[in-house]
Amino acid sequence: MKNLQQFQEFISESYGDPEKLTAKQVADYISDITPEESDVPDYFISQIEKSGKSFYLRTVRIKDLLEADPSLREYVESHEERYGESSDSEHEPESHELDYPIVIFNGEVVDGYNRTSVHYHMGNETVEAYVSL
């Protein structure tokens, strides 16, 4: 998969091992892949950094995420298009950006609502995620 290979090269160049990131690296990752205006509150980024947890790259079932996170389920079911024509966003993601892993911190998706929704509506059953353990 070309997009996954590009992502792994990006992570390797920026952070080292793409399979395991520190809390600081995950906070930096969120900032690096997010357009100018982050939709991840600074509070969550700060909490991630302070946690000192390790994050591991995992394949997770979207169905499990939707069952565990009512806010994510509501977003996905709304069919909201964050980057569509009616969107106020100036950033239109490139196809490879939609394959960047989401971030799950303490069991909640803190980054990647739109990527999860896109994958779900495309019929994908899983998504890659950095999961705190």
C-alpha cells in the first residue's frame, strides 16, 4: 500500500520507529499533520504530553470505536463533510493524509474523527491508530 509506505517513511524521518511513539512524539504528530487551525484542543495535547504513555500503532475495528465513543458515532452518523465544498476549511486533504493513523488516548479518539468517518463510509472495517497503553 503506497500511502502506508509514505506514512511510515514520514514517521521514520520525523520520529524514528513508526510502531511505537512517546507521548511527546504523538503530541508533535498531531500538530504536524493538522492544518493551521487544530481541531484537537490544546488541553488534550497537553494531557497526552503529561501522561508519559507510550502509543503503539494498531489496527482497530471502526465498529468497536463507534460503540465505545458516542461522540465519534454521532459525528460519523451525521455524514458531516469537514473538507467538502460547503466547508469553511481552507485545507483540502490529499488522499494519503486520510490514511494517517488516528490517535486514541485513554480509550477515546482525540484525533481522527474525519479520517474514521471517511473510512467507515468507504466501507472499510478497520483503521490504523496510535493507541495509548
